[in-house]
Amino acid sequence: MWISDKWSDYSLLDTSDGERLEKWGKHTLIRPDPQIIWKGVRRHAGWKSADAIYKRSKIGGGEWKKRKLPEQWTISYGNLKFSIKPMGFKHTGLFPEQACNWDWFSSLIREAGRPIKVLNLFAYTGGATVAAAAAGASVCHVDAARGMVALARENARLSNLADAPIRYIVDDCKKFIEREIRRGNRYDGIIMDPPSYGRGPSGEVWKLESHIDELITLAVKTLSDRPLFFLLNSYTTGLSPLAMRYILELRLSENYRCVCEAGELALPVKVGGHLLPCGASVRCTFP
């Protein structure tokens, strides 16, 4: 298990009844979380005074009910800064549990002693992108959502990385990887954070469990002769960390010696000191 416990601007205050109470900078939010299956244990006073709560609709989706909240604000993680913006589907533009992964690969990049090229697939608003760039890597940031890529640019600017060697690509990740293979472009580090569900370029619905092996197989073909790391994240409850590790080891071992670790990501809960599971990761390095 990997715990993101070094935040000063973010805190998971309490959890109960399918919801999490969180502090994002100066603002307190309540959001749904399917992992929180326990009930009737709301112990933090913040439940009654949260600035906004995300309410699901019975017909799908939902909306934010706001008491007092700016449209957008900034929080920090060390020297990194991120724009927080409550948006549809309960998102805020950042997954704080990923901070432990940022620390892991940032250390590898800094200690590599050579230029490192990183490919960040399904890169969302660029948390991993700015972390890798701040550590000294050049980064190719790929996401199919133009709005999320725009927010990634904003996060880089906030982190004083507007002029960093970051290449922003708005494209379907699978198609982009296939083109990179044909072009012969190679990367020393790969980060993959695919969604549980998605739509292909023709609008077809796909599930991660059915496509993860194909995505990994393609991504491995873009690794350099001296790779540094491969990071795979998943928020799909039906896809276990060990299954992801099995696929990665299977595909990587065809051409590389690798050491892979699989585990859950977690956030500490301020009230009670418990740990909330927040997805899974597989970390691979190349001795």
C-alpha cells in the first residue's frame, strides 16, 4: 500500500454514508465515493458547514450544491501548484492520492543522471506531467479531452513550468501510441492512467478490463533501450492490482528485465486515522 500523506493543502477529514468530507485549501467539499460503504459515523463538525456538496441525480449524473465557493482556486503540493475546479461527475481536477506516485517517479528522474523523456497517457489535468517536468524530465502529455489539456497547461503555468519541455497532445491515446511506434519515438518513462470506461474514436463504448492488455502491449513498444520506469494506475474496482502487475510483467519481460510492485493507493482520514482505499497502481523499474 502507498499512502499520500505529505499534503498540507489537502486533507480527507472524514468519511461516512457513501461520502467523503475533504478540505481543499480553504474550502470544504462533500463528494460521493463508492468505497465508503459504512454508515452513521460522521464525527467531524465540517459535515454541517461544507462549502459545497455534490448531489447525484436519480436519472444519472449530478450537480454541485454550493453555499459559498469560488469557481476556481489554487492549492500546492511542495513546489507544485494546481487549479481546483469543481466540475461534472464530482471531479475537482485533481486526484490527491496520486501524490505518492509523483514522489516515486520524481525521485527516479532526479537520480537518473541523464535526460529522461516521459510519456503521460490519459494525462487528465497534468498532475503527473508537472511533477515529472519539475523533476527535470521532458514530457509528452496526451489526453483526448481538450478542456483537460487546457487545465494541464494552466497547472504547468501555476507551477512555474510554462516554458518547461512539455508537449501537449489532444488525441485518442491508442491512436497516438500507434503513430509513435511507426515514427520510432521512444520514451524512458511511461505513465498510464486510463479511465474505467471510455469511448473509442468512433464513439464505441469500451471497458478497461477488455482493453488494458492491448494498451499495455502497445505502450511497451514505445519504451527506449534504457527505460527508467513504467507506472500503471487504475480506478476500476473489478481489475485487481495483481492482475495489472501480471499483464505488465508479461509484456515487459519479452524485451526487458524489470521489477514490478503492485498495491493500493490510500489517503489518511483525519478523524480516526484510518486509511481510505483510492485505486491501485503498479510500479515497474528496470535494474
